[in-house]
Amino acid sequence: MELTPASPMQISQFIPLLILSLSIHAAPPTQAPESLHIGIIDFPPNYSCRDGAFKGAYTTLLKQVSAKAGFKHTLSCYPPKRLYTFLSNGKVDFFMGLNTTSEYLNHVLISENAIKHVELRLYAMPQKTLPESKDHWQGNRFVIQNGYNYGGLITHLENLERQGEIALYRSAEHSNALKMLYSDRADYLLAYKTTTDDISNDMNAPELIYQTVFNVNLHFIISKQTPAAAEVLQRIEAAYRSLESH
């Protein structure tokens, strides 16, 4: 059967119908949420979840930035591993942490610039000798805070543990990790400066020697499961710049 070409009038009548059909079936643009669920960890004094109260300079910062960006917020404190899982599945929208954490790295958007910096240290009692580098960690007992990634350094420690070259103890509490060091149940404590200073001051404990392992950057983290996640991150970053300029 021979097809007859459509006339200009038929084409002009068809175009509005096509546009109407496309507009009906096109997905509506994703809207950013009105409220963000902010997750924090117990990382005193920057994040603190003691006695059911959410405190600390970083906690305050996330709340201020969220409000400045036009979001309401809810806030919860989680163990690190659970927080990483919740960022991956969208149960937590907003956090400020490491951009090297493998548990959530492919499931989040990360601010281009670092927001804060924290120092990772290796601590020992004054009578101990600090190793020259992590290549000299073999043959010692280490205590760490359970659930922390330590900028990826946890992998090195666990490899040494599997090879039987170090003893690796994991503590659920910062204070217990320090007590292990003070009581000579561990040779070295791997911990962040601000947290260790805060806890040791509360304990009125003797001064420790230390070496800086490295300084790590903290970034704003937005779950990719958050609606309009890219827009949310842009608004958060703009709000932070605005707060910093005043």
C-alpha cells in the first residue's frame, strides 16, 4: 500500500498533541526535601552524644548550615559503622566526615573543599619509645576505637593483625582505650587529638607522648539517596560560605 505524505496542516495539528503527550509522561523534577536528617558520631568535643544531649562545635555547625540553607533538620547519634550504612541507604542525609571512608564512598556526594581538619596521632606512655613510622609497628600491642576508619589506616592495622605481627585491641569507648594504655595493656593508642585531649582531661590522666600520623580533612557528606542530592549539597556549601564570610 502506498503511503501518502502528511500535509503541513496535519503536521501542525500533530505537534501540539505530541508536546501534550510528552508533558504528561515526563517525570516531574525532583524536589529537595524540606528537612534533612543529620547524623553525628560520638567524637568529643567536636561531636558529643553524652547523656542523651547532642553537643559539640561540629554538631552546632551542621545545624547552623542546615538552617542557613533553608532546611529544617532532625538529629541522631550513631555508632560510626551504622552511620556509614545509613548514609549509603539514605536514612541519614547529612554528615561531615572523611572523604576516604570506603563504606559509603560510592553512595554519597562530597563537598569539593575540606571544611575542617583533624589530627590523627599515635600515643604512648612517656617511658615508651615511639616507632619511626608505621613500617616499624610490628611486635607491638595497639588499641583503637571500634568502628573508626582512621583515614583508611585501619586496613594496614588489620593486615598486620592477620599476619600475626601486632596485637590489635578494639575498644567501644574512648575512655577504655586510654585506660588500656595507662595500665600497660597496650603499647600504643591510635586516636584523634581533640577526642583524646578531651577524654584525658576529664580523667585527669598523666600526659602522654605522641607522634602525628597525619592530618585528615573533613568534608560535607550528602547521601545520594536524598532527593535532589546535588542541589542539597550546593545549598549547604553556599550556606557555609555565607556563614564563614560574616
